Amino acid sequence: MENVHLAAENEDDLYSGYNDYNPTFDNEELDNDIGFQQAVRTSHGRRPPMTAKFPGTAIGARPVGTSYGARAQMSSSMGRPMTGAVQDGAARPMTAVRAAGYSSALTRGSTFDPLGQSKGPAPALEAKIEDSPEEKIKILEKKVNDLIEESCMAYSRGDLQLSLEKAKEAGRKERVLVRQREQTGTADHINLDLTYSVLFNLANQYANNDMFQEALNTYSVIVKNKMFSNAGRLKVNMANIYFKQKNYPKAIKFYRMALDQISNAHKEMRIKIMQNIGVVFVKMGQYSDAITSFEHIMSECPNIKSGFNLILCYYAIGDRDRMKKSFQKLISAPLGIDDEDKYIPASDDSHTNMVIEAIKNDQLHQMERDRKSLAEKYIMTSAKLIAPAIENSFAAGFDWCVEMVKSSQYVELANDLEINKAITYLRQRDFNQAVETLKTFEKKDSRVKSAAATNLSFLYFLEKDFDLADRYADMAMTADRYNPAALINKGNTVFVRQDYEKAGEFFKEALRNDSSCTEGLYNLGLTYKKLGRLDEALDCFLKLHAILRNCAQVMFQLACLYEMLEDPHQAIDWLMQLISVTPTDPQVLAKLGELYDTEGDKSQAFQYYYESFRYSPSNIAVIEWLGAYYIDTQFCEKAIQYFERATLIQPTQVKWQLMVASCYRRSGNYQKALDTYKDIHRNFPENVECLRFLVRLCTDMGLKEVQEYATKLKKVEKMKEIREQRVKSGRESSARGRREGSAGSDSSHSGQGTGTRSERLSAKLRALPGSNEPYEASTQRDIDASYVDTLGPQMERPKTAAKKYIEEDEFADEELGDLLPE
């Protein structure tokens, strides 16, 4: 009851005061309130509200109307917005008037922007601070990796020097990187993989640049560092370097160290190292140790290369039985390739056929073909090697190899071995057996038949039996029209019959079938040369020179063609290139001397003729030119040695002895000249020139023999005159008899008999040695030249170099195809 308040009778009414009015809340008189206006004009009144803005909704773009919506927004003294104030373009509704939410009223100056794009782009992200140690280390690591990659790419392009420079630069930057790690206290985070990559690449590039000691030092750094896992494998690389240095004991040592550090799980790697060990033992001549390695490989993982090396080792020690067993192991070694039938379309499915067509020539199939061809090469070489050694005769050995091959997966090689058997007969000069062996292929399949017929055509062509050569060339073309070797042999047989147009067609067809057939291109150039189409011949030989850069025959043909085209400077240029390839060819040197002589450069001509004489002192044309050169330069004493050599080469030619005597006389040694002429007279008593010079010398020297030699000279001249008259009359009577014909009267018979007797007499006289020509005739020009005591015009020198290359190499006959042993 203490808390109960009872109104007293004298207290005020409970509802009193509600009608009283406080002027403080009268906002109608605010314009006249001096204190309020002063507060508004101060900075305190202009402060922004301290509360955060409320984000407007997508649908609250227009303000909510209140009783005070049209007035200016007012803030309290604490910065709190008044009820109904506009926030971010959206009016906050007064709860007492309308509900919060969507309003259709727009705020003054606002636009519809649901994505807030009017606020502008987002501020930029904060940039990383590149000066931080961690960022510097990351950038440096990236540079090191880039340098390693650039080094590898330079090596792949063949730029070994640049690859080494990049590897060295990567090594320098990696060391800088390690120092930075140590300075920043993050040495525990050193990238070991990066260090390994840098050192490994550097060692490789050292080895590629033949800087073997530096490479070994770098590999040693890697191998000795226990932090690198599996670094022991790099001892294989070190062993390879020792092998290149021919330090075979150390190579064996490191191969074995690498073998010890590789587990049995890596079987293929161990087999390769064992193969290297075997090869090193072969280089050292320790065939028994090499056999141990190769036998282990053939028992664990047989392969073609190790089988071939094993056969070579048994051949070196002469073990026949082991050679046979090794050959059987070789032909049974797996190749690891698919059957060729896989690439033959077997259905009408276009999609499958397209897939087969796509993979028929891809890199994988190319690798399979290369592997198979390598295996066939090893088998063929092994058979050719051991065939003469495993049996008493090479024929029996070949027969055994053929039987073994026929029972293996290489059955198609049996025919090739038979052809090699024929080639072996050729090497032994047993042509009949070679021909008989090749003739056995006439009834076999087209490929083998074509190869055998091509070889037979080649053999008969070399024996100059052109009819049989032509026959077998036709047979080879019938069996395989696209065989370029057969077409070339056919063209050669037509060429020797001087049907050059037809021969050119065969050579062109051979080139169409095989554009790399150099024999066809060479022969086509010769054909054009024979036809006088020099420009086309020049094109052929220029193309051939682009293929065979150092072929002496091609360069000589080019020089000859330029000479025929009257361009001696180009001819000299090609001959200069030729002597850079064959500097000791006397025919080429003589040809150069001839061209320089034609150009009037006697000194250069003498140099090359003299070089030609040094390499071939039996070339008469060169000897004659050198002798004439010394006579022209008034050094007759030096010319004597050349003419004396010519006398030794051609002792039946009197003109060389006459030139020796003439040189003695020109040099003033008359007594020696007289003795020489007397020797010539004893050997050639009817030589007119010698007698004339004897008469002249004896007259000049006042000798008594002058009358004797003068009498002999008159007799010889008279006999010569009689002989010439008889020869002339015999020719006239024979011509008259041919004109009269074969009349049947008796007088005609008697006249014919008289003419025949005269002809027989003239023939006998012509057959007898002449008065001045005991064995070989000298031309009247040589006689006259010698008589007037001058060298006279030189005899026409044959283009011996051209004869050598054109006659001996006129046909680049197809060698025995791909069946010739290497």
C-alpha cells in the first residue's frame, strides 16, 4: 500500500497540459531564429553525416515521399541522418507513413543503373613490390631456365659455339642465384633440380664442342655430389668421352661403374651399356671378352646389332661352328615391327582405307622400314663375310647361308644372296660361273629377274658383246619397265651404235623413273654433246655438278664443253677446280697447259706442262711441247733430255733422234751432232734427212766422208723417186681398170692381168720399209722441217685427257644395282 499513490482532492487533473504548446518545436519560425541560423552558417552545421551510406536497392531509385520529402536534408548534431533523408539517391521511407521496399518515385537527378556502372571502373590492383628478395630470386630462376632452353635450341640448330656460350651464362647466373639465397637466409630452399640441369647441360655442350677435359670435370662435379639422385648414370657419358679419346681401359672402367649403379629393373639400359663394353673390347682386340658381352646380350635380349658384332668377333678368331650358330641367332633376332600386311587395304570401308593411307608413310612406318633395311644389310654383310670361311669353298658357304635365310623371316634375301654369289665370281675373274649363276634367275619373279638381267647386260657390255648386252637389257626392261639401270644399259647399247637420239630417249626415261639417277644424267649430257647440242649438254653437267660436287669427270666435261663453246676462260676455271680435287692428274695438267698455250701465256703453259711431265714422263705430246719450248727460248741443251726420252719411248721413230742431233748442232756441239747423225744412218740407212745433214756437216767440217754420203744421198733420192712413180702409176691403172669395168674379152683379161701384176708390185713396194722410213713412216712435213733445220710446226696433239675421260668413262654404266657388296 506504500506504493499506491492516491490522488488527493487538491491535485491537478490527470489529463491537463496536453494542450500546452512549446515554442522550441515550432519549425515555422526557424527562419527568424537567430541562434539557429547562426549555427547553420558555421562549419559545424556544414559537416557531413558520420554514419555510412546505405546502398540503394535496384528498385529504390526514386525517393519515398514524406511530409518533409521536399525539404533540404538535415543532419543531427551527431551526424545521424534524419528520418526521411535521402541516401545514395534512394529515400528512406518513414515507417509511420509507408512500408520500406519498392518505390515508384525517382530521386531527383538519379538514373536507372542496376549494374552500378555509373560509379566508374574498379580501382587498379596493388602492384607487386619487385624489389623484394623473393621476387628477385624468382626472376633470376626464370632467366636461368630460359638460358638452358636457348642453349638446347642452339645445339639443335647446329650452332655449337652459341649453345656453349648460353650454357656458360646459365652457369654464371645460377651461381649468382645461390649466393642470393645464402644472403637472404633461404639456403635451404636452393633449387637442386635447376643446379643439376645447368651442370648437365654445360657438360653436354663441352662434349659437343670437343672440350673433353672440361666436360669430364663438369660430370665429376655432378657425380660426386650425393644430393643428386641417380647421378651415377652420368658415368656412361664420361665413359663415352673416354671412348672418343681412345682411352679404352678407362672407358671400360666407367661403363662397369655405371652398370653397377643401375638396378636390374632397367634392363634395356643395362643391355646398352653391355653392348658398349663389347665394342670397346673389340677396339682393344680382346675378342674373347667382347664375345662374352655379346653372348650375354643375345641370351638376355637378342638384337640385330649385337648379333652382327658377335659374328665379327667369331670371324676374327676363326671359329667356324660358332660363326654358323651366331648367324642363326642373327636371322632369328626379333625386329619389333609390325607385318607389312597391316598397310594393305583389306575392305571397302573408306574410313579404314583413309586411315591406312595416312599411316602408310608416317614416321613410325618409316622407322620400321629403316630398321628392316638395317637388319637386311647386316644379314647380307654377314653372309658375304662368313661364306668363304665356314666351308671349303665360298660357293658351298653361300649355299648354306641361302638355305638358312630361306627358313627365316628374311626369305626374300635368298635371291639377293644368290646374286652376290655371282658378284663374288666376278671378283675372282670367273666370268663364266657368274654368267651361269645369273642365268638361273631368268625364270624367277620379275624383281629378281630384272636385277639379274641388268647385271648380265652390264657384263656383256663390258666384254663388248653388244648384241647380248642389248638382249638382256630388253629382258630386264620387260621384267621391270621402271628399272632405271635396265634403261641405262639399253641406252648404252644404242649409243655405241651411234643412234644418239634414241639413246637420249632411254636416258630421259631413266631420269623420269628415278630423278636421282646420276648415271642417266651423265650419259644424257654425253649424248647431247655427240649431237652438237652443247647448251643442253652444259645444263646436264651443271645439274650433275650440283649433285656430285667433287666429281672429277663432271668437271672435266664442263671444261671441255666451255672450250667447245669458245670460252677458254671458263674452261680454265673449271680445270683449276678439277686440279684442286685431283692435283696429280697429268692429263688435266696437260690440258691446262694447252689452253694457256692457246691463250698465248707461255710461262703458265710451261708450268702446267712441266707438272704433267713430272707425274707422267711418258706422254709424247707433253715431251714434244717441252722440247719445242726450250728450243724457242734458245735452251737447246735442255731440250735434248726430252727428245732422248721420246727416243726411248718410240725407238722406231727417226724424227726424235733427228731432233736430238739438231739440238746438238744448234748448241754448237758439231762433233756430237755428227756422231748422232752417223748413229741414225746406221739404224736408218735410207733416211734422206740424215744423209743431207751428214753431207752438210762433213762439208762444213772438211771431212773426207762427204763424197761417200753424197753418193748415198743421190741413190736414196733416186730410189725414192722411182718408188713414188710406181705408186702413182699403180694408182692410175687401178682407177682406169675400175672405169673400164669387168669386160669379158681376151684382151681385157690380159690387160687386167698386167694391171694386177703392177698393183701387186706396188703393194709389195709399199709394204717394204721405205728408204727413209725403216719401220714407221714419217710425214713429208716432218722431213722438210728437219731438213731446213727448224723444229717446224708441231704435230697435232690428241686431247688425251678428253680421250681418257670420254673413252674410258663415256658410259657411267649402271653398277650391279644395289646388289654390289659394300
